[in-house]
Amino acid sequence: MASRGNRILVPEAKDKLSQFKFETARELGVNLTEGYNGNLTSRENGSVGGSMVKKIIESYENGLK
């Protein structure tokens, strides 16, 4: 089975996803910068992605109600 990787399925959403990522990082107190972020720990980087997924799921679930 081939991996799909981290492709953005809707290219028009790229800017909004980037903005969402930086807003989430700011809320978590993670000093995310544009470009290289090798100075951050895996835990810090993972917390941003995990929080993004959590917010997306919550938003979807609230839309179903």
C-alpha cells in the first residue's frame, strides 16, 4: 500500500492551514517560526498538529448538532 504522505488535498486551503497552524502554536505557547523549526522538540511540534486535529474534529462534531 502506497503512502499518501502529507499532501494538501485542497491546494486553495494551503494559506488557511498555515495560518491555523501558527494560531494554534501561539495558543499553546510554542515558538513556531516560518521555515526551519529544528530547535523545537518533537513534543512541541506534535502538540501543534495534535491540537489542530482536535479542533478540526470538534468543529465538525459541532456542525453535526
